[in-house]
Amino acid sequence: MAASAAMMFSCQQAEEPTMDKAQEPVVKTRAYGDKTPKVTIYVETNDVNPLNAGDYLLSDGSAYADIVEFFAANLNKETVNGVVRPTLYLNDKMTNLLENGGAATYVAGLQAKGIKVVLTILPNWQNIDFTSLNDTQADQLATILAYAVNKYGLDGIGFDNEYGGTVTTVSGSFGNLITKLRAKLPAGKLITLFQYNIGYNQINATAGAKLDYVYSNFGYNTYISTPGVTKERYAPLSINLGSIDSNVSYYGDR
């Protein structure tokens, strides 16, 4: 299974991503109590070195971020003998972060600071997304994603259902994928969701209960629209490292 799953990856060779110079002084946030839910930072890996997310520290020297999401790998598809099946695509920047020893630097580097690293999966204008998978396709994709978690030493998978193109929805598809992935992941691994375009009749309360954390869509939003998700697993604001509209200091004020 591992060999077959590995063949479904698509990636490119490219130069090392640009490394930002060391920041002095180190940015420190004010102290605060228990973080519920955990603080998650999305890092746009085409533009930002994800190790930068580890530079934000609390006054005791511990990392401000609990989870860093590498944004993003892509859901692509291939057609074999007329049958469509999902694939996982890594662009050149993501390839450097995960392949050829990259994970030892970028994934393990953040984990050494006590930060969990999650790989976000994003559709890629190929007329396939998380709401359009039949049962076989959902199982195939869950197998690939579980394999990726193991291969790169990741702490989990995140979903953002944007840019799918024209799709034919399958009732319960998204929830079915979440359920299958949860069954294939080792205990303790995370499944997260960016609450946007999740679709009607896609995630029921049973599937939603299998999500570890759900993050608000764009802007500040306290409304939980994902069934089965309770307040302690929902964040009303998403952090996108480098975004003026959703930066770390703004998040701290909320």
C-alpha cells in the first residue's frame, strides 16, 4: 500500500526556498492563560519560510503557536482507463519543505519547539474537491493523506475546500473523507478544517466530532457552521502569517 500511495504523489524539483534573516529581537507576546482552542498559524509556503512561525515566543520562552499549517499541498486528479482517482500534488516550494530531507529541517524544526505541524490540502481547479468524492475516491485520498503524515513525520492533515472548479457534489462526501482519514491515522494525529465552502449536507455531527479543530473563514466569525463541532474546538479567527488582516497581534486582542 505504501508503494502504491507513494506513486500518487506529484512534485517538482526547485531551488531551496528563500530563508529570512534572523529576526532580532525575538518577538514576544504577552503572557496569558490556557489557550482554547490551540493557537494555529497558517503559513503561505510559497512566500514565507514556515520556521518563522516558531520565532513568536511567550514570556516564558515557549512557542506562541501550538499548530502550524503548511499552506498548501493540492488535491489533483488523474484518469486511468476512464476512471478518475484523486492524487496529492506538491508544488516546487512544498517539495523542498517535505522531500529530499526538507521535512527534517522544516517539520522537525518546528516540532522541536513543541509545535505540531499540519499539512493543509487545497483543491487545484481540476473539477474535484472534498464534496465530490465517491466512496472509492474518498478511501483512496484518505490512504494517500495518511501515508503522507507517516512519510513526512507530520502531526496531521488540514482541509480547505476552495478552488475546486466545477464539481458534481456527492452527498456526505466531505464527512465520509474525514471519517475514513480518522480511521487510517494513528492515535493523536490531527484533522483540522478551515470553515469555508464545506457544502450542504456534507459533514454530519458524527463526522464533525472527528475533527480536532475548526477555524473561522475570512475575518472574525463566532458562528460554528460545522455540525458536531463544539466551542472548545473552534477558533473565531484564522491567523495567516504575513497577512495584514489576520496577523498575530490582532489575534491576541481577540
